[in-house]
Amino acid sequence: MIRKAFVMTVYPDKHEEYEKRHNEIWPEMVDALHHHGASNYSIFLDKETNQLFGYVEIENEEKWNKMSATDINQKWWDFMKPVMKTNTDNSPVSKSLKQVFHMD
């Protein structure tokens, strides 16, 4: 199991919409995430900075990296583009964080 953490940015006036869209996440998106080895996935919001902190556990990097090319993931990115900062391919602008401590 590999732990991954990252930060993204939601638009200041889209906090509620971002949360609503994730509360209503499509079952086929959840299935695809599981199929690509994701589990224990959480996203947290800092309302003062509009920063999102994401955490996910994956089985392996190769399997996880294939998720971005799936049709459902592309559709999700398009759906989320109006509420957060994105790259030209509609993927979220995301910065990976280095793990510096872990305790079981």
C-alpha cells in the first residue's frame, strides 16, 4: 500500500458546490477508483485558503496512473472544471506532497 497526499484549489465561491458534487459522486467513478487500486480516499477543505488536501492509499503507481486515461475520469474532470483550478486537459491543478511522518 502506498500513501499519497496532494493539494488542489477550489474557487472561493464554489466550496458548497465542490462538496455537493463529491457527496453525489457517481457510482461508476467510485468503481473505477477501486478498480485502479484506490482506497481510504479523503479530501479536506481549508475555507480560508481555498486549498483542498487529498489523501488516498493505492496498490501501486502503475495501476493508479492508468486511472486518468479512463472515460469516466475524463468525464469527472470535465464536470469538476467549473469549481476548481484545472490544467488545459481539465485535470485538477495538483501538487503532490512528500510524506515526512507516519504512525500506525
